[in-house]
Amino acid sequence: MKNYIGIDISKSSIDVYDGKKSYKFENNERGFKSILSLVEDIKETVFIFEPTGIYSYAITEFCDKKSIGCVIVSPKVSRDFARSLKVRSKTDKIDAKVLYKYQSHVEPNMIKVPKNNHHAIKIQEMLNSYELLKSTIQQFKNQLESISEDNKDLVRLTKKMIKFHETEADKLFETIEKLLFKDETLKRKYEAMLTIPAIGNKSALYLIAFFIKYPLANAKELTALVGLDPVMRDSGTYRGKQRISKHGGQQLRNLLFLPTLASLRFNDRIKAFYTRLTTKAKSKKLAVIAAMRKLILMAFSIFKSEQSYQPLVVEN
């Protein structure tokens, strides 16, 4: 019989609930070993926790080393589950109890020993910094538009800051590419993905970072991770429109919007798929979303196979 442990992770501590009592330990190996002192059989122990970025890396590493099965629950799923239990208060101790109770939704295939891909983590951290630089550049450009031409000193300074951040962003992107190319396998995958029409260097790099973070994900899981999974909102006689969840993956969704539109013109497979959907009276907006989903899954297939894009064969 599985022994579930609910764990809420913060920067320096973890709140733990084992079904009987609440505990608070340090967020480090000593604290994780304290959790194991609560269980009789480590092989039957399952940790349930939310991914909290860098704060959850340590426990993921520990579980990998000790071969501890885990169920990693997305924040949105955890929040919705808490609402279903009518839990209104939110504290670390309560969150740990909620995560413990999530075991009622756990299926055997959801329990996995997690892996930390340090290469993926490093690339993602650098991409986050790159995005921050790009955002800062845009803020300076917006500011420049609001400055009167007579204020020449401020105009000169703002332009200087824009150029400085653009230079730093370009340098960082080159560094990320060099880091990626240190791994020959990733380099082959990157070059294969560049053969996809409408996928450029930046899009390919972001997709690589995303795929190496979730190497075992299937098509359905990938779609959900990037927030493109369809959801329906029906209640009684009300029939809502189908929408996408928009849960997670906002950075990738935003990045791939323009390449998806370009794919409708230059990628024959995506173009044929889009045409087929719109011919069937599918709205153009939903068809574009479906095209983005197909583009990501196409890239994932090429990422795994390392084979170049194959144009659609048209029968005469």
C-alpha cells in the first residue's frame, strides 16, 4: 500500500503532512531525510508536491538519488482541487494537507521518479534573463516615444540604454546557443528543427529548452504543458464556447504566435491542416490555435527523431 506524503515547498523550508500530523523541515537534504524518518518503507512512499522553480530542484534531486516516486501537481490543478474541497484559507500547512488529499486523484502511471536536467535548467534560466532584457528594451522604446524632441539629453540617454541592452541581449543569445552546441545531440536536434518552415533560430532554441525539460511527455501532456489543451465550460442549459486552458507555457505560446501565422503560408503541412479545418466551418481563431498545437507536436517529433522536415507529398 502506498504511503503518501503531502509537501508544500518554499524557499528555505518545507511543510509536510503524512496523514496524521503536520511537520516543518528545512528545504535541504537534512530536511528530506527527516521526511523519510516518518515512513516505514521508502519503496512504497510517494511525495506529492507542486513544482516551485528553483525551490523544488533540491527535493527533485533527492528523490532522483533515492528513487522515490513522486506526483508533481501543477499549481492550477492544486488550486482547483483545494476549491473542490471548499478550502478557503491558504497557509503552507493547509497546502501540504491539500496535496496529501490529492492522492484520491492519483493513478499508477502518475507516480514517477523525477529527474533534474541541469543542462535544461541552465538554458531556461538564461532564456528568462534574455526575455527580461527584451522586455526592458521595449520599455525604453515606449519611454522614448513619450519624450519630447526638445529634451535632447534624455533622448540621447534613452537611445544609449536601448543600444546597450540590445547588445547585451544579442551576447546572451549567442552564449545560450554556444551552451546548446556543447551537446552534440542537442546540436543535431536544433539543426533538424531549423528545417521546419517558419521556425527560426529563436523559436528552435525555445522549443529545445522546453522539450528537454519534459523529455518523457506525450502529445496530450505537451499540449497541456504549453496551455493549448481545449476546455469546455458548460453548466445546465448553458453551453460555453471551447477555449484553451492557457495554463503554463505563456512564454512559448507568445513566441510561436507569429511563426504559426507564417506557417499558414510557408509550411505546406500546417497550411493543408489549417485549410482543412476552415473548410469544415471551424472558426479561423480556433484553426490558428490548432495549427500552433500541430506545429509544436511536429517540432517535438523532429526533436526526438533528429530527422529533417519532410514536405507534404501531393498526389497528382
